[in-house]
Amino acid sequence: MKLYIFSPQMVRLGTIETSTSIQWIRNFSSYGEFETHFPLTQSNVNLLKLENLLWLKGKKECGVIEYVTIDFEKSKREITVKGRFAESYYARRLIKGTFNFNGKVEDAMRQLVTLADIPNVELGVLNGFSEKIQFQATYKNTLTYLSKLSQSSNIGFRLRPDFDRKKWIFETYKGIDRSINQFKNKRVVFSQKNGDISKATYTLNSQNYSNVCYVGGQGEGVNRQIEISGDNSLTGLARREVFINGSDIEKDKLTDTDYKNSLIERGNTTLSSNVLVESLEKEDRINGTYNYLEDYDLGDIVTNKLENWNIISSDRVVSVTEIYEHGRMKAVPTFGTPLPSTIDWSDNL
């Protein structure tokens, strides 16, 4: 696998044609990561500098070198390079002042990217995704909020390199629904019975699951405004309550009705992340029924049938680890929600 090395200004510095191992980890709702191992040569030492860019030809992502280790001994002469994809540039920026937003998630992402002012970034095509959100952020990390917006809406994002123009293109995307629940696109159904799933880890986690959210607005004690989101008719053990602070929402700029709706929307946004976690990690068979990048890609929704356990689920491909060794590529996709998490939308400093 040939790797191309560029300067931080996207000027091509050279290529490396020999590597012992490459791990290229793509993520739907955040930056990806990589780890590569190269023979120890003077040419490689000169190319593999911190902040230089590492790119696999044809990839939509590009890595930023953040870690370099040189091992020199009789039995091992190797350079190990690690880093994150270019989306991690947004971890270097704060949202200056107070950012108030009420509208489409895709628009919020694009506005945050513009405010971050990373050099040579331009906005890609506006897809017009309809998901909406209301939030406020004051001196928060830009990448953290891009990831929150992605997780709450199932809209992925990336910085795609355009080396010819020396530009980064900020793109949003959703992937394609290839599950058994639709008839428009070619279906992808992984099955134990067909031998597509021979090695897998299936996880269910309800620890952070909630279905009723109490949102605390402005006011103190008994005078504090409280609104309820979710299914308030639930009772008994089926009812799972959570409280979230919404006092950062500015009441004086809204009508009473709009303020109430903003608190309820904050609760709905919280519940959208406090879901029952279901995930499946499997190793993709080489020359299997369905092949990664040919039949499905990151962000697509596919169906997994675990007949031995009587489990059928349709989930998004949220992460893919590509492993390049011995002249072959092995893909390990993760479907569903990889880790339980609660998204905090409060704006308290």
C-alpha cells in the first residue's frame, strides 16, 4: 500500500511504498485515527515529521501525524507513526463568545466550521438535511459540538482533502439505507446462516437509557420552571427519568411559549442520545457475500441476522477499522452505537 506524505500546507513531499502494518480507523461522528509501522530509513525519518499529512490514495480522509517513535535495535528497526484525521483540527478551536442556534443541524455544523476559521477549509455541498436542534454554547470546544450534533442527528461529517487545489472540503453525509426495511437500494444482510458472521461481538446496554426528561429552566427552588419531555404517561419500572439543566437558555429573548418549547426541545435532544445501546462488531470476510467499499460503506444502514441467537437488527455502520498487512486489507466494521453516552447540551461554564 503506497502512502503519500504532504506538508501541513498540502504540498506533496514524497511517497512511502513499504510498510509493515497500517490501521486506518474511520468514524462516522468524530475524527478517525491511524497507526502505521515503517522500516527505519533516513528517507522515512525525513518525511514522517509531526504535523505532516499522511494519505492513502483514494481515501476521503487524511491523517495528521501527531506521534512518532523510532525503535533502533538489532532485531527491530522501525518507525511507528500515529495520529488523527484532519477533522481533529477542530479540537484546536473554541466557540468564541456565546453561540445561540435554533434551526437545522447541518446549518449549525457549517456555521461552527466557518467560525473556527481553519486555514484552507471551504464548505462542501449543502445537502438540505431536515433534522433540527436548539442549543447554546459559550467557549466550548468546536469538535466536541460537531460530534454532539452528529450523534444527535445521525449526520456524519469529514474534512476531505483536495490536494490539487490545496483545500479541505467540509462535507456532511448520511450514508445509504441498505437494510431489509427498505426497497429502494440494494440490500445488505449479513447472516450467520450464510457464513457472513463467523466472528462477532454483540452488545446491549441500557444503563444510560431514559424516556422521560425533566428540564430545569430559569428560577430558583419552587419558582424554577420545569418542563417535561418524552412519554410522561409511562409508569412503574418502564419509566426511566433523567434531569437536565436548561437554565442557560435565555428567557428574556423569547416569548413564554417559545421558552417552554425550547426547554422541551432540550429534553427531546437529551432523550435522543439516552437510547438503548445496541452494537455489533464483526470481522469482514474477504470475498464474502458482501464486501466493504463495494456493497456498503461507513454511514450506511445494513441488517445483521444472528440466527443462532434469534437476533435481527438494522444498524448504521458507525466505525470501520481497516487493517493492511501482508499485502491484504481486512475490515472490522462496528454497527449501531459503539459506546453508551449521554450528550450534555447545557452551557454552564
